[in-house]
Amino acid sequence: MNTSIRELSDSVIKEFKKLNYAELTIKLYKECYEDFINFSEELGKTKYSIELGDQWLRERKGIDISKPYDATVNGKNKQKVYDTPINSIKMLTEIALHGYAKLGRSSKRLGLDIPEGFIPGYLGFQSWCEKTGKTDFGTHSRLNRIKRLLLFLDAQGIKDYSSITAAAISKYILTFSEYAKRTINASLSCIRCFLRQSYLDGLTNEDLSVLIPVVPSDRTFKIPSIWNKEDLIKVLSSIDTSNAVGKRDYAILLMIAHYGLRSVDVKMLKLSSIDWEKKEIVICQHKTGKMLSLPLLDDVGNALADYLKNGRAKVDRQFVFLKNSSPYDDFSESYGSFGQIIARRINSAGVSLPKGMTKGSHALRHTLASVMLSKDVPLQTIASTLGHATTKSTAIYLHSDISRLSDCILDPEEFNNENI
């Protein structure tokens, strides 16, 4: 790294402005960078290094990134005191190493247009997804992965397929360094298919897909994050349902907790999906494309009715859940929005989840599956409820039923040397 801190920080701020980040966010990052520059100049340094960034965090901000942050610092205060300083240094490192900063809110960058020279291949890949029977959700996810690649290439000065090089592809792959193994595998597989299709469509003179390494999938199970009943009740009970946002958030959490639905299926829930007379909800799952019919439970029905009558904006929108400010858009294009809602409700309720436990909708899905398992519900039924294509995905919940593992504990007194 031989780039000045000022140049790198200017690049970050320029990117924020390009992506229409809020003025307050830009202001907070500018303050961090000015303080970092002053700190560095006091030490007689102007060039960026990872060690210098860590030193600034420790000595100026009191942050040791090798240790967990103070859990008592939450909400906006946590963002200003902890998150923004760390992310500001992280972005300098990424630009210094890769010439590209991975933004926490990737949907900001996904809002940009496809670079003109890459449009034919992008549309060709979209057509391939549709022809090969990918679901709408699967196609959307794959196109977003490819869009990130194309925007990266464009930022590197590569404007068309003929200019793509092995070095550029390798440089992009290096930006995956902090991703989970399965995420890396899915991204590389998607890029490989895209490059192969671009070659078959005559957009490249050589098959660049052979440049993409194969990373073995990590199929080992991880014990799923499970909420305990008391924490779930505490979060739901803490939601103030006397206001519109509370009515909406309560209904969202209740649906995920009761039905184990994926957040995307709750986001995309339509008014027409609810049959009030038959007391059922019928949806087409976006990940699998399969239809799912659910009974409209009384408490869920009451929560939905309260939100629709007294909380939802009186606008003509097909989706049930809407944002609470004009123009009252739905959440269909909002990345991670429900996860943020759940995390905010957890913090507001004062619930402290164990270290490493996820706060998103998947933890609520895991919880429902484990409860069903503890009540001896067949695995096939659980798979059907959660919308799994096969029971293989559902089988990981066998590892989370800790209480039933006690049935397998051996009494050491039953054994002696003669039995061994």
C-alpha cells in the first residue's frame, strides 16, 4: 500500500455521493477521516497502512477490533461510536487492496444502472436463468451477483467483454475474502455460468469461465440459532401496537414466528394471498416456486386485520406490508429490511442474545422447526412447513434439539472393564 490516506478517503466519500448516501452518513465518515488524517500527520505519516488504521482505532477511538464491542452501546450511538469508525477504516483497506469498497448496504450499489457495454451479456444471462427454470427469486439473486461483478469491472476501467482479463477476474474474487465459504461457492458458481453463457453467446473470444476456481461446498452442519420462548415473548410484548409501525412490525414477527416463513415470502405477501372467508393464506414461495397453503391462525389474523385497518397507509399497493412514510413503497426491493426490523425490536426489548446468534428471520424459522421437532412432528411435515425442497435441509435441526440429546447419554456405571 503506497496511497495517501487523503486520496483513499476522498474515494470513499466520492462513492457515497455517487450512491446517494444520506448527508448525515457522509458527514460522520468525513469526521472520522479528518480525525484519522490529523492523527497520522501527528505521527509524521501520510500513507495508509492497516497497522496505522488499527492504531487510530485503539488510541483515538478506544476500539480494539480483536475484542467484542461493549454490548451496552446500542442503536445510533453504537453506529457513531463503534460501527462508523471501524467501517471507515475497513473501506480504506479495501480500496487500498482492491480498488473497490464493499458496502454494507449493497442494495445502494445495486441501484446503479448496468454499464452500457455489459448490457447484452446481462440480458443474455437473464434469459438463460429463465430458460433453465430458475425461480424469480433465484434469477433475481443471480442477476444481483453478476451486477456486482460488472460494476466492479466498470470501476476498474473495463467497459466491455473483450477487455475482461484473468487479472481483473482474480482481483474481483479477492474481494470475497471475508465471505462465508458457502457464499463464495455460490458467487463463483454464478459467475462461472455467466461467463460461460457470454462465451456461448459470442460476446467473448475465449471461455473465461475456466478461470473461475472451484471451491468445495462446506456441507458440514452448523447448530442453528434458536430463540428461547421467554426472549421471543419479551420481544413481541415490547412492541407498541398503538401506532402504525408497531402494528406492522408485530404482524411481521408473528407471521415469521408462527409459520417459519422466509422473510422474502413475508415481504412479498399480497393482499390477494389472504382468504378471510376460508381463513387461509396461500403463497408461492420465491425460493422454490412451490405453492404453500397455511391456516390463518387467530392471533395472526387479528394482527393482520389491525394493521390493514388501522396502520397501513390507504394507498393502492398489492403487497400487505408497506413502509411507513411517503410514497409508502413496499419492501420487495429492500435488501435485509426485515432483518433490520427484527434487530431493532430485539434491542428495544432489551433482549441480549448469545454471542454469535443471528438476529434475523432465519433464527425464528429455526426456532419453529426445533419446537415442532421436540413435539415429534415428522421431518417431512417440518420440511413442508418451512418450504424445504427435501428433508435434507430440514435434518440440520436434529442437531439443535439439545433437550432430547439427554436421552442418548450413557450411564458410565452401566459399564466396567469386562463390558469394554
